[in-house]
Amino acid sequence: MGRELKCNLDQFMASKGLTQLDLKRETGLSPITVRALQNNRFSRIDKASLEKLLDFFEVDSLDQFFTIIHNEDR
């Protein structure tokens, strides 16, 4: 059984009405990083980038920011 890590960035952005450009401006993250996370097309995430996002969205737990999807759930 395989697993996939899903980033919930799109939900956080939608809750604040933010575009990718807005988030880039607010956090200083590169557009490539924001787009990759929002579209779940990342293989790794930089610790500093993750900390910026968690701080910006006031997230206290990685469980809020990521979801583990099991292949059988698809």
C-alpha cells in the first residue's frame, strides 16, 4: 500500500481569498514554490519555506497543512 502526501495550501489560500501572486508578495516565496505546493507537484519542501507558510496562515500542526492519502482512498 502506497501513500501520497497532499499539501492543503489551496484550501488555506482560498479561505483568505489569495492568489499565487498575493501569497508570493506576502511571504516572499518564489512563484515556483507556491505553484508547486498549491498543485501538489513537489518532491520536497524547504524548511524555511514551510515555516513561512505555517507562520503566515497561523498553522499550529502539520496535520492541518498536509494530508496523507492512501492509494486505496483514491
